[in-house]
Amino acid sequence: MNKTAVMEETIEIPKNEYKFLKELYKTIKRQQFLFRIEESEKNLKANKTKKITPDKFIESI
């Protein structure tokens, strides 16, 4: 029998640090997105593509 302990802990972060962390998070997300686009472009140039019918694509979503 497994028991799960739930701990509720909160911390206080000064507003300046919160704004900094929030902006850092946004920047990292943007960089990840741009990296995925760059990788996609490399794969397209290298002709590493997968062909699929529109029906199968819709089914996979």
C-alpha cells in the first residue's frame, strides 16, 4: 500500500526577481521554439521528410 504525501510550501519572491524569472522563462521558451524551427528547416533541406496523406494526418491528431 503506497501512501502519497502532499506538502504545501510557499515561498515569497521579491517583485524584481519574479519579473526576472518570468522574463527568463519566456526567453527560454522562445529559444526552444526557434531551435525547433531551425531543426525543421535543416530536415527539409536534407530532404528528411515523411509523406503522409491528409486523412492519416488528421487521424493522428
